[in-house]
Amino acid sequence: MQLKDKVAFVTGSASGIGKEIALLYAKEGARVVIADLNKEAADATAAEISASGAQAIGVGVDVTSEEQVDAAVEAAAKAFGSIDILVSNAGIQIVHPVEEFTFAEWKKMLAIHLDGAFLTTKACLKHMYAQGRGGSVIYMGSVHSKEASVMKAPYVTAKHGLIGLCKTVAKEGAKHGVRANVICPGFVRTPLVEKQIPEQARNLGMSEEDVVKKVMLKDSVDGEFTTTDDVARVALLFAAFPTNALTGQSMVVSHGWFMQ
């Protein structure tokens, strides 16, 4: 087991990519904190993991609230004794052309993706530094951490920002044995992406089928969606990697959509 006795705090993990990561971490021996805005769903996912023989708890948290983030991380550390891995995964999507975005929508997107990453990092680093055995901070970026698409100005801005935060945490955390990395998936057919398909079809005047083929997957090498399993395997690699040799890096997982 690559993560035996490690404690992982995973945000947005009651569904989608976050849940897949949490399930894989549990299989690899981690004790997992399912941190999600939906407390009921978080508890259900934790119960599912516990039923498999692993250890998990659910916590409800709005990642844009410093008070809630601090309370959730403290509850996790109290329950399991430490925090070894943070996966900052919580996110939403809103799509409009720039001129149609409201300032409130812009601020909401940046708050969830960037403020949430900062607040959870700050809260978890305190424990990682104090326990003296290092840790791993993993941000859920996107191909949009490196590339842009129309109608996604705040999302692209936030995902680019995560790379800057990651690099800083990697440099500051190195002396404490804390690594920081970004996973940059292509389109994963989660509920978040399913919601985008009709929205983009309306905005672009295209059929939903064409949105998938001609917008979302047109630059992949095989016309395939990235899977939650694809992303979870990279999250396991980053969490389990034993040294600072792999820190401050971003890895694209996109079926060749974006090649570095």
C-alpha cells in the first residue's frame, strides 16, 4: 500500500474526480477526509469507504470560508492525528463571453478555485510542518492552467493562478519535506462537464454532439474524454512520490490535447 497510514484531506470529494481520488487513496491505505460543500454526500462517501474496510470521515466545508476551512482541517487532524496529503479539488464552472460575465460571477469563480486552494493550503501546511515528516499538496488544475478557451475567462485565470501558488508552496515547503504539484486534466465527463455541454451548445449555436466532438475533444489524439481514473492515478503518483525531485511540477492528463 503506497499510502499506508497517511491522512488525506480531499476537497470536493463527494463526487466526480475528487471521489475517485479518495477511493483510490483509501485502497492504498490512506485514512481519507471527504471534505465537501454537501455534508450529506460527504458522509455517504465516507460510509462507502468505511464499508470497504478503510477509514474515512466526512466533513462539510465551504472552501471560500476561512473559518469553515480551519474548523474542517482541525477536525480532520483531531480525528486522525495528522494531515499528510491535501488535494485541493473543489471547483465549479460558469461559462459566458467576457462581456457577459458579472463581477459577482467572476469573484465567485476565483474565490472557489483560488481562495479555496490558498485557505486549505494554509490550514494543512501548519500540520505538515509541525509533524516533521513532510507532506504532499496537490492542486486540481486543468489544461486551462496552460491554455485558454472561449467563454471561460475566470476559470482559465484561476487555473493559471494555481500553478503560481504551487511553485511558491514547493519552494517554501521544500525544507519541511512538503511537495506541491498540479494535475491538469483535459475534459473529464463529470457532472460539471455534463452541465457545460448544453450551455456551450446554446452559446455557440451548435448541437451538443458537435460541442463534444468539435470543441471539447477536437484536439485530443483519440477523441476520448479523460477519465476520473486517469486523474486519480496521477494524484496517487504525486501523493506517494518519496522525494523533492518531483515538486513544483504540473502534469497534463488530456489524451494529448495539450502537449508540453
